[in-house]
Amino acid sequence: KSTWEAVLEEDKPMDRVQINALYDYIQGTLQNDAEAVKWFQKAAKQDHVAGQVNLAFMYANGRGVTQNHAEAVKWFQKAAEQGNATSQVNLGNLYAKGQGTAQNDTEATKWYRQAAEQGDARGQVNLGFMYEHGLGVTRDYVEAAKWFRRAADQNDTDAQINLGFMYQNGLGMARDYAAAVACFRRAAEQGDAIAQNALGTLYANGQGVTKDAFEAVKWFRQAAEKGLSSGQVNLGLLYENGRGVATDDAEAAKWYRQAAEQCDAHGQFNLGRCHANGFGVVQDDVQAYQWVTLATGGFFTSETTTRFQDLGRAIELRDELAKQMTPAQIARANQLVQEWKSTQSHHPGLKAGA
């Protein structure tokens, strides 16, 4: 019987030296989630913060125990009340999602604030998000920007991106494209795909920087290769229009398809347009109708400012295709739509059940 097994059976209080040695043992020797849970429970019940935090994570992720968000809430709360910032953030997340407890944005904001005021970057980002969207607090863009800036100064990429969009859109501050570029660049250079796509957009439009299609291609490509659908659509558009690269319809269609298969409505519309006109793919009215129909559904549920314009373009193209198709072709296209939807029911891009 190991020394630690004896300690566990004795159920005696552990001092700080024993606790530190215990975590070294768990991480370096034990490597057994179920056994680790026993140790975390012992430490947690003796009010050791590290034990409470680790036990909460085990319950939250179903490691070594059956997943139980209510137990995760319980142990994160105990550690949070002792001032542990990691637990405060995670407890806030559970309140925000309504996991293991009733959904409560006010309570989530309370815990994010406690972590943020300790200098925790994730708490600051989450608190900024709550202020930006008016969740649990009155919407306040100035306050949101304040917290994003504090986290951005700690090199948090989410904060840099959120602050960049606030500069770009003039929320809580004067619109400043150059400042947006600086924020996006910091996150983009750390490999964040959203920032890379946003930086590419500013280069493509010449906002905050000299317009440069080659730089736009560079950043869109990095985002696209990471699987970001909006980056794939933007890179496809540059290939289609020969901006920063030689015109290549096949390459454009390739990137549109990758975005379309991620449920991106712009990717679906553009792929449908390619099939309708034979741009980079075989001309095929049935596939064109299929993809454009899927795009109409995506545009209809979109929350973007251009949703009605995008939806109108998609409906117009679908109606034009229908005029030159037989009833059998339309029926086949609609069958393909339903078959595709059935294979995508669990795709993360579809928000059913979220």
C-alpha cells in the first residue's frame, strides 16, 4: 500500500507541504482520473482551494466521475468564495450557461467582476462581454472597452479582438481604424484566425492601413487554412476577382466549398453561383439550386446588418434557376438539400439545442 493510500484511509488533515506533494504525485505518478478524484475530494473537504478547484473541473468535464455540473458549481463556489479567480470565472460561466444552476446573468457578472478586479484576464474579457451586450448589467460600451483593454494589455487575444472591433465600429470611443489594426495585428500574430480575417478585411478595404490586396491575401489565407469559414469566403473572393493573386475560379470555388460545408451562408451562395455559371466547377443547375437554397436559410436566420440584402440576392438567383429547370430537377435539388441537412444536424455551425 502506497504512502498516499495510507494517508487517504486515515482521513487525517493534510498540511500545505502534503498538499503540494500530493499534486506532484497526481500529475507525475498517479495519472489515474478516478484515483485523482479521491485525492481532490479529500483536499477539497479540508477546505484546500486547489483541491476544490480541481474537483470542480473533474465534475465539470466528467473526468474520473460522472459529469455533474451541480457538483461543479458547488466546488467552484467554495473556491470562489476563498478568492480563487479561476473558480470565480468558471462559476460565472456556469451561471451564464445555466449549467448545474438556474441561468443568471447577474450572478455571472458578479463573479466575473470579482475575478476581473483581481487582474484575471479571462474575468476581464467576460466582464467586458457582459457590459458590451447588456447581460446582467446595463449595456455600457465605455465600461466594456475598459475591461477589454485591461485584458488586452495582458496579451489576451479575445480581448484584443473585441477591443479591435470596438475601435472599428466606434463603440464606447471614437472610431479609429488604425487602433483597430493594431489590436487585430497583436492577436493575428499570435495565430488567432478571427483576428487574421479581421486584419485581412482592413487591408482589403484600406481602413487604418494603405490598401494592400497582397497583405489581405496573406491574412485571409492564414485564417482560411485554420478552418475559419469567413476567411475561406474572403480568400475565395480574392481568387475570383484576381486581387492580390492571379484569377483562379477553381481555387475560388474550392474555398467557397470549404466554407459552404461549414454551414456558412456566404460560402453556400457563392458555391451555388459558381455552379450556376460554371465558374471553376462543372455547370450544374441542380447543385446550384441546392446550395443557393441552403444559403437562403442561413441568411434568413442571420443577425448581420446585410441579412435582407443577402437573402434577396439568394432568392433572386434561386428563382432564376427555377425558371430554367424541370420539375424533376427542382425536386432532386430539394432532396439534396434535405439529405445535406440531415448529415449536418450535429454540426457546430447549426445552433440547434445551443
